[in-house]
Amino acid sequence: QVRLVESGGGLVQAGGSLRLSCAASGRSISRFAVGWFRQAPGKEREFVALIGWSGGTTSYADSVRGRFSISGDNAKDTVYLQMNSLNAEDTAVYYCAADRGQGSGYQFEYDYWGQGTQVTVSS
């Protein structure tokens, strides 16, 4: 069993930056691929980024590539999502999720989910 807790969300102006954290407990996060997803009001939850187990691979949605960066700190059992050049379309609840497999953009493949953290970008 893995418990995931997101933090770092908040209100930021357009063009600003935020860093989200996903802290894992129960098992080492290095044993999982970790993905970030987001859900905007009235929209379905969508894939944002993922990092493979032990940080071997990363992947990004087209909408965030070049602006967001995912990284992991195995010693802290934490995965980060650095978000730069934020715009109003990035406003959403951001979730991290852990996959015992290799990770993908498909939500159904993930085994554990956090409770989410709100990111609001004001224009």
C-alpha cells in the first residue's frame, strides 16, 4: 500500500511558477512510475507528465512540454512537478498517481492516487 500526498498548489498570476510535490509513504517511490494528472472544472481528468521508476524516463503532454518538468528524489520519496509560464488553462486540481508498471498516460493503469492539490492561475 502506498499513500500519496500532494502539496504546493495555490494561486499564481499568469506567467508565474509553482512547484508541486507528491510525497509517498508506505513503500519506496522508486519502485513505481509516477504520473501527474489534472482536472479542470467541467472537464475530464487528463495526463500531464510521468516519470518512470527510478527516474529513468519522462513524458509530457503536448500542452505542458517545455513549460513543466517532472523529477524525483528517491531519498525523500517525493516526486516534483515544476510548472513555469503558467496560464489560465493550467487552472485545475492536480493529482499524482503511482503505477507498479512502467507508467503511461492512461489513468486506469495507476494503482494509487493522492487527494489532489488546487492550482489557480489568474490572468
